[in-house]
Amino acid sequence: MFSIPKIQQTLLKYPTFKDLTVISARYGITLLLFVFLIYIQIWNEISYMKDDIPALLFALLFILLPWTVAFSLKYFFKQKRPYQINSGVKLLIPVKSRYSFPSGHSAFVASLVFWVSLPILIDFYMNPSWHSLPHLVFSIAFLLLGTVVTFSRVFVGAHFFRDIFAGWLIGLFVPYLLIIIVKMM
């Protein structure tokens, strides 16, 4: 089984890897949003949102709602962070909340990454072509980058693995429930 102190000991042996992990944990969401905005500009995939303010607001709600749910649940569960429980774990980044479960970063990243990548993956599955191959590569790379960002939060001592998995579940299912609710209206 993976233990956070052992992972951190390995990280500290390789300063470059440690630095990349810290950068990913601190600025990963910003990087994901930046990559996504570049993708939109290059391929103009979501052009319908440029003129449709309600669609843009719904997309923002779609991505921010899971983060809000996860952040609210932290104060319900009040689970301590790894560095608060295990003296062998060092917190390598500043955190804003003293509670860890579930991970709000993971909920946000999961909703952004999965719900951006899913339509592209489905489109490629339904109509595979060389023309859509760059979009498929983007989707897979975006998904992998999102996974790295969320797991880096474990490696820097901010979360347990369970926090990350719970955040991903919230990030995947809260938007899905939002879609169901909107369709019922």
C-alpha cells in the first residue's frame, strides 16, 4: 500500500520531481484552465458559448458546483489533513482549509476535465477519423494532466487518497445530477 511519508521521502530525494509536484499541486488548476482556453481558441470547439450567455453561465455553474459541494462537505466531515495526523508527513504547500475530506480541487478538476473531454471522446468513438485525432489526443492529455494535478495534492501532504477519490466522484456526479434536474424542469 502507498504511504504518504514514503512517497514524500522519494520526492525529497529528487528535487526536480518535488518542484514539479509542488507546482502541479499549487498551480495545476490554473494550468488546466489555461490549456483549456488555448484549446478553445485554437479549435474553436465551444463557439456556441461565445454568443450564448445562459449557456456560458450554465457551464460555469456546471464546473463550480462540485467544488462548492466538496468544500461544504469538508465542514460536515471535519477530517484532518495528513500532516495533522502523521508527523512523518510534511505539508509542502499552503492550504486554505484545515479539513481534507473531500478534496475540492479534485472535484473542480474532475468536473472540468471529464465533462470537457467526454464529448470529444464520444464524438471520436462514434465517428473516428484522422481529422478528429488531435481532439482525441487533447482529451487524453487533458485527462492525464488532471489526474496528475489531483494526485499531486496527496504527494504534497494536503490530502489522503480517499479525499481525491471522493472529490472525483463529486466532480463527476454532481454535474450529472444537475443535468437531470435541468432536464426535468
